[in-house]
Amino acid sequence: MKQKRYLLDESELPKQWYNIQADMPNKPLPPIHPATKQPLGVDDLAHIFPRECCVQELDQEHPFIDIPEPVLEKYKSYRSTPLVRAYSLEEALGTPAHIYFKNESVNPLGSHKINSALPQCYYAKEEGTTNVTTETGAGQWGAALAYAAAVFGLEAAVYQVKISMQQKPYRSSIMRTFGAAVTGSPSMSTRAGKDIITRDPRHPGSLGTAISEAVELATTTPNCKYTLGSVLNHVAIHQSVIGLEAEKQMQKAGEYPDIVIACFGGGSNFGGIAFPFMRHNILDGKTTEFIAAEPESCPKLTRGEFRYDFGDEAGYTPLLPMYTLGHGFKPANIHAGGLRYHGAGMIVSQLIKDGLMHGVDIPQLETFEAGLLFARTEGIIPAPESSHAIAATIREALKCKETGEEKVILFNLSGHGLIDMTAYEQYLNGDLMNYKITDDDIKKNLETVPGA
């Protein structure tokens, strides 16, 4: 009988994270101060983020970074996660492709986000911080941050995108269960939130609004640091445990991926699985194709422009070099709340410029169709975010069916959808629709981007 699941022994678990910045042929451009237009250093960033995260953020020299022992101990409670050969999905598609997925949904928090929440809270605690704050969309990051804060004895405050809070009420309940204070964004609790509501009283919220409020709270609260679940370089570094494990597991399976796929919001789970494999393209001449699957309604990779832009709506963050739809972009109310962000991370943006990866945008209904097929074949109900990766995988597998190519496809199942059943119910009842942003709307949004 063919083996379907591949795990690692504790002795095989990664002891270091991978930092692709050190190996990139063209380094990411630096974040810059919006007023002076000068590159920011560690000291500039450290008044917002834990200092060690700032060091990692700007590190373009060291390809591997030691994982602190207390974080390693916490990782051991749920890592490694399984690499699974999706035989039943292959059979349903009638494809000669070999499909594998890295199942990040099996940890107690249900998604990959805990991989970065633990080190960020550890570093905050180590430097004497007592409070952390953050934003969250669908709530996977907020739940992970709330738990990690409890593990390291920190108080946590989470701003959740208002429409996602309404769509997924149990996620905010999970955060509160772990002891976090949760506020729907935009809110009246910050200056940024008040300004946004004044301009648009019915604003449904976005990751940009929630980031503004979280950053404001961090900078106006004593002994408080801001933590981020995606976009920034240090988050991708922490998430590299996914791909580092998958490398060893693919070796156990006796195969190597021709294509690596992950859903894309800001880049955390994509970078986590893709970057360890991408280093072999850069250094060893491998030819793996890397595909980031984003929503058709939020197509920054496929239809955005490379600009220096703010990471939040109010303009509190540094200017970041990114593919962006404009920091004032108001996303459609799709159920993949974790993918409704206006910009791409700095590393991914540079890699796209250099042709080392590319994006695809996928309509909402196609993602739910893919999610249902995956659930009915593999027995796992995927998060709506992860269903974008599944949909992109199905597209590639069907291309193999047409050509007869026996390609090896690896995708990241970043989280389960067991708290997203309202979305599935709406899809099954025929109540969901596709959303597509117009070229005129993109052009209008980009007019507000400051550039540099």
C-alpha cells in the first residue's frame, strides 16, 4: 500500500529559520520614512516592533537564523505537520500529476499563524514588554497571537476587521477565550478609527484600517509593542519552518516539486512554504514554478503596481516597496478575510519583479467549488483562504491532464475551515457571488499612493 502521510522525528525538526533575503540576487528595497524619504534602521522600527524582529526584518546577510530554545520547545508540541499525498483528489481530477499538501491546519490553533506568533511574543517578553497589539482579518492570526501572548504572559489587544468579525463571530470568541481584548475595526477607540468612520460611517473595515488602529494603540500605550501576522520579512522568516520541513518530507516521498502553490494575502504562508524551495532555484539551478493564489477581488500581484506605499489606511506605517492597489483600497466582502489586503510583502514584490514567481487571481465561487471537492475527496474542510491554493492546484493538475505531464505539485493547506461554515452554507445555498475590481477603481486608488 502506498504511503500517504510523511512526518519528521523530533530530531529532524528545523533548528533554524531560513532568510531568503541573504540569497536573493536583488535585495528588497528598504522601508523608508514617509517624511524624510530616508531608509529606516533597526532603531527606527524598534519603537513599534520587538527589537529582535526588527533585526531580522533588515537582515540581508544571514541565510539561517537560530530559533530560540523556548520557541523550539513550543514548536515541538505540534510540529512537524504532515505532508500528505492527495491520491483521492488526483483520482477525482483524473490527472497524472502527483499532488502533495503540507497540512498546517492540524495544530491546536488551526492555521500556520502560530509559527510566527510564538517567536514575536517571545521576543517581546524578553525585552520587557507587557502588552502586545495587532490586527486580524478572518481571525487566524488574532487567535494565534492571543494564544501566544497567554503562553508568554502578555496582555493582548486585537483589532479585527469589522465585516470579518460579523462573518466569523467564533474567531473573536476564541481570542477572548485566550484572554485578548477584541475590537471591531474601524472603531471609535482610536483617532485613526474615528477619522475613517467620519469619512465613511458604513466602512466594513479592512486590514489597512485594523493595522492603523493597532499601530496607534502600540505607539500611545506604555510598554506595548505591535505584532504583525504577514507582509513583513521577519514573519516570512518564522514561517520558513513549513518549507524546511516539507523539503525533508518530499525527500522521504522520493519526489521534488515542479510547482509550489500557496494562497496569498500578505505573503506569510506563501513565503513559508515557497522560500526554502526557491533558494534551490536561485543557488542550484532548479526550475520549480512558484504560484501565489490571490482573490480576483483583491488582485495586487496581477493588477497592482509596484510603488512605495503605506501598509495601513491612516498612513502610520513606514512606506514599503510593494505591489499595491493603494492603501485606501476598500476590499469586497469576500469570505477569505485573510486575503483582503491591499499590498504584497517586500520580498515577494521583489521576487515578482525578478520573475522568480508569479500570481494568479481566482474568483470566489471557484475557490468554494475547489474547497468542496477537496473536502469530499480528502476529508478536510479547508479555510476559504486555503481554497485559493487548492483552486490554483486544480488548474495546474488539469493542465497536466491535457498534456499528459506527470508533474509534482505541492501546495500549502494553511488552515482549516471549521469556523467558516457560515460561508460554506451561503455557498451551498447559492448566496455568494464573484467580485471583480475595475481598472478605473484601481487607477483611482493608486492616485493616493505617495510613492518615493
